[in-house]
Amino acid sequence: MYMRILVVEDHEHTRHVLMRLLRRWGFDVASAPTLQNGLSVLEAGPFDAIVSDIALPDGTGYALVREAKRRWKNVLAIALSGYSLPGDVSIGRLSGFDYHLAKPVDCQQLRSILPAAA
């Protein structure tokens, strides 16, 4: 299955590691370091999945996912966050995230969420 994924993560090393990992798994990956950059990259959509940090330097992953879901109702949204209390997970679900993974991210858990790439 061909799948386009947008990774939005302000920590440069984490963003690059995620991109390399997702590409190795066979996905087409775009990335952005901030909310505004992520919103700009959405213009190059459609995307099948969004993998986003919650706390971004200029906003939140919640805003990004709300916009992505407005554009593509069925986009898979995965939060990556240091905020992992039950209340944080609930806010993420209300904002449109389908999954909430706590940092540091378990790569096998992330892989199990994503459909098999062709």
C-alpha cells in the first residue's frame, strides 16, 4: 500500500530518525519542524497519515490534526508526546488524534499502527 506520511516534530534529531525509519518501512515521508511549516506542507497533500508532536514552538499538534482531518476525513493521526496522562490522551482524541504514543516512542508500537507499505 502506497502511503504518504507527514511528520511534524520540532526536535531535529527525532524528526530525522522518524523520517529515516518510515522511509525504510516503505512510506513516502514529508516533514516539518513547526505548526506553521506543517500547515504549509499540508498544501502539498493529500496525506494518508500525520505523525505529530503535541507541543510545537508556534502552536500545537492539535491544531495541525484538526486542519488535516478537515481536509481528509480519514487521515490517520498519531500523536507523539511527552504528555501522556489520561487527560492528555483524551484531549488528543477530541482534537482528532487516533493514537497517542508517549515519548520515547516505541518503534514497534508505531509500526503496528501503520498499514503495511508496498
